[in-house]
Amino acid sequence: MSAQNNESLSEVHQSVETGRRTGWRRIFSFLGPAYLVSVGYMDPGNWATDIAGGSKFGYSLIWVLLMSNLIALLLQSLSARLGIVRGLDLAQASRKGYPRWINTPLFILAQTAIIACDLAEIIGMAIGLNLLFGLPLIWGISITIFDTVLLLFLMNKGMRKMEAFIVSMVFIVGISFLAEMFIVKPALGDIARGFEPSMLSGDALYIAIGIIGATVMPHNLYLHSSLVQTRKFERDTNGIKEALKFNFIDTAVALNLAFFVNAAILILAATAFFKNGMHEVAEIQDAHKLLQNIFGDTAPALFAIALIAAGQSSTVTGTLAGQIVMEGHLKLRIQPWMRRLITRMLAIAPAFFTILYFGEDALGGLLILSQVVLSLQLGFAVIPLIHFTSDKTAMKGFAIKPWVKALAWISSAVIVALNVKLVAEEIISWAGEGEWYIYWIVLPVTIAIGLLLLFIFIYPLINKRSVPSGTAPHGDAIAIKEIEKINYKRIGVTVDFSKYDRNTIRHALMQGGKDAHYHFIHVVETAAARYHGDSALDNETQSDAENLEKYRLDVMKLGYQASIHIGYGAAVKEIVDISKANKLELLVMGAHGHRGIKDIILGTTLNAVRHKVTIPVLIVR
């Protein structure tokens, strides 16, 4: 990994050019990041909460949707501002603005939210495939493992191609629900009355918090602050002002589209189910079946297609958010496919467990629970975001205005207060059961999380100085002064008697000259060598020993000192052991240039060896 790749999502950082365009083309060059974010606002988790809210309470929770959308618009614009002005994503800013130790629990909480979100995508995709093709849910969940391939394909095609894919998925969802609105014909007067705020308690509070968690998603705040950095623009005052303006337009349009989709789902559930006396429709499958009974085949088919599109698009953005959180909080960068696979496997586990032990009917409840988990994590993303964008010194004249700051803190207070109320109600109801784990596990963990949230809020108020910590996984550049020449005395050379050996040996001899001692290393990997070690006397072992001796004699004739070492069995282990036993100072290895499927078949000796030895490794092509 090169040292310059320190930026958030470095593989696509500043990859979209904006400066050479004019007029509408320039505006459109900034549009895109918010659409990737918006898919999280219309994912299968939203469907579950919206269907449950619409079927149980009719149109009365539409105002919660509207409030959630306005809060989302405010917070996402703050997230974009942080990325544009400071060039940091939210996770990087947290590492810079808080003590280092706090980033581990912040990472765990953010990762929990991403897993909860991914769980919703898995269940949504599986349900969509089941409704459209009759595929069993357990198979549908298993198939979602292969979403990793789609993400890698899109990342390799570039940021614009990924955005085009996401926008097309969003378009399919929007068109599907627009068509369904014409089919169900809701009453406009009843919808208008749903915008009047009302008191929330019990099931209404639980579902309302699920709606907020499904709408204002914490991982989207991390994601947006990073995605806006994919645009390349002049980082002077005018350039930043223009980027902020165009990104706000992007956010407003994308999130209003998300609001339309969510409102359409809730209105659909209220019109089709609540008005027909079906008040307990919390399952997406039930909604699909009832739609078929009431309106025929067209509405449910559109419903299933939109569900698959929503799940598939959301799964891509969840992976990106996971990468941002891990790199920013932990300064740990791993391969995207591995990052994706880890998140997916952690999300698949509860889905499998739920189906196997509670049956397929319990998936709807698991979907709503996943959205409540998202909401509970919101404070840990929102509070730092408000602190960072309010910092006049760090924001260099682009700190948020006092009235925006006041609205942001009010929104944060509403979210935290609703969550506290929900947690308190749930713990009180559980405590009545008298189970030991309520007092010994649930209560202590809840108190610890509450104290952590309090610390996140108070720390920036009493400590205005930024923590001197690098934000990128590679750290900061060190000062390079006068360089002393290194004289290697003990140099290892791995050979395999191929055409590449000549070049490998030539480079090795150049490193130490005639003053160094050269150790030629070859590992015999035959079945006999693996089982019998140095007792193996098969033809290949004897032939390799003779070839190795020939190399030694050839270089000694040229005036160099050399010795030979034969390993048996696993190449990586033997090379590392020989290097340590002979106290080598440098290891020279030849690279054959194979990659991809050949790496899987033939192995990647070079990569494994360089991570296991503590000496420099020179790789020769």
C-alpha cells in the first residue's frame, strides 16, 4: 500500500473531475454522493418499520417520517460540510478529536450499526427473491454472500459507474411505488391529517424510534463525509463555497426522493391494511400476500422488484461505510472483499439463527429490531459531528451558523431522549421477569454506554485542543535526514531453478558485492518431502540438491562466498526458518508475476514470507 493513499476511500478519492466543466455539467459533476447515501433511507429496514407503522396506526405516523427526513437533511448536510471543508470523514475526525482509547468502543458501536443495517439488506433481498421466484428464505440469505463480487466489480469500474448503478436502483424503487400509489388510490385528506404531531408511547414509540433509526442512519453520516471527497475541486474559499452549495442541492433532492418512497410505503400499508381492519401486518411477506388479495398481481410484483433493488443498492453502501469506519477509527486497512465478507457473515449469523430457531415468521420482528439498534447508535455519530462542524478554528471560517447549531442540538436531544425513553421502558418491562442477566449484564452495559455517550458530549467542551493523532491508516511522514549506506554481510537468495533465477541472483550479488556471504535457499515441496522431511531421497530432492550445489560453485568461481540450504515441505515456513537460523540480513526473492486465480492455486509465497520475517525483502521481477 503506497504511502500517499492516506485519504478516506483512497481508491476513489478526488477521482471525479469538476473543475473543467461549466454550467449544468459542472453542477451534475457534484451530484451523486447523496444518492448513494439516500439508498440507506429506503432500504428493507425502512419497509418493515413503515409497513408496521402504517398497518397499526394508519397515517398518524407520517409526521414522524417527515421529522426524520428533516433531521436527516440537516445532519447529512453537516456530514458533507465536514468532508468538504476539513477533508476528513467522521471516523477520522473522531480519532483526531477524541482520546485514542475512545475510538475502539466507537468503532464497535458503529460496526454494530453497520451489521444491523446489513442484516436488513440480507432479509430484504431474501424476502424479495422468495416473493418473486419462490426461492426459500434460507437459500436467499445464503446467496447474499456473493454480493461481495458485485461491490468489487463496481469499485473497479470507478465512482461514476457505481453512482449510476445506485441511481438506477433508486429509480426502479421510486417508479414501482409511484405505480402502486395509482393502484391503491389513498385518501388525500387522511394523509394530510397524518402530518399533525401526536404523543408517542408503547408500540407507537417503539415503531417511531424504528422509523427514526431507519431514516437517520448513523453509518450514512460516516459515508457521506467520505463520498463528498471523491470530487476534485479547488480548495480555496470560492471552491469550498461552491462545493457546499452543490452538495446541499444533491442532498436535498436525494433525501426528498427517499422521503417520498418511505411515505409511499407507509401510505400503502395504511390504505391497504389499516383501512381494511388488518392492524398487525408487520411482515413484508404478509404485506405482499395481502396486496395480491386486494389489488391483483401487478402491485405485489412491483413490490417485490422494488424490495430486491432496495436491498441490492443498500448492500454496496454498507460496505463502503464499513471500510470508512475501520480505517478512520482503528487506522486499519484491509482488502475490500474481506471487509465485505466479514460484515456479511456477522449479519448472516443472526438471520440464520432466527430462521432455524424461531421460524421464517420471526424475520419481520428482527428487521424492526435492527432499525431500533441503528437508532440507539445515532447519538454516538451525531454528537461528534455537531462538535466538529461547530469548531471555528478547525472549520476555517466554514463552521455552522448558531441557528443551524441550535437545530442540530435540538435534533440530537430528540433522538437521545426518545432512545432513553425506549431503553428505560424496555428494561423496566424486562425487570418484571426477574431474570438474572437483566441486572448483571443488560443494566451494567446500558449504564456503561450511557456514560460513554455523556463523555462523547462533554469532552470537546472542556478540551478545545485537537488530539495530536494521524487520521490515516499509514500515519504521518517522518523527517528524513542524512542516509548512511547499509552493508549487508549475510544475504539469502531463494531459487527454484526456473528462468527467473539468473535475474534474482544477479540482483542479490549487486546488493552485497564480494564482501557478503550468499545463502542459496530452495524448498522441496514433493509429497515425500512434506511427509519425510530431510529423510526424503526421491528423484526431485536429489536433483534439486545437485542444482543448488551448481549455483554455489558457479558464484564461487566468480569470487563470491556462498552456501546452500534445502528446506522440506511448506515453502513459507522453511524460508522463514532458514532465514532466522542463519541470521540473514537481507532476503532476495524472485516474483513470477502470476496473480488472481493463479495466486489461489499456486499460493502467494512472497506475500506470506515478507510478513513473517523481520529483515528487508527485495522482490525481483
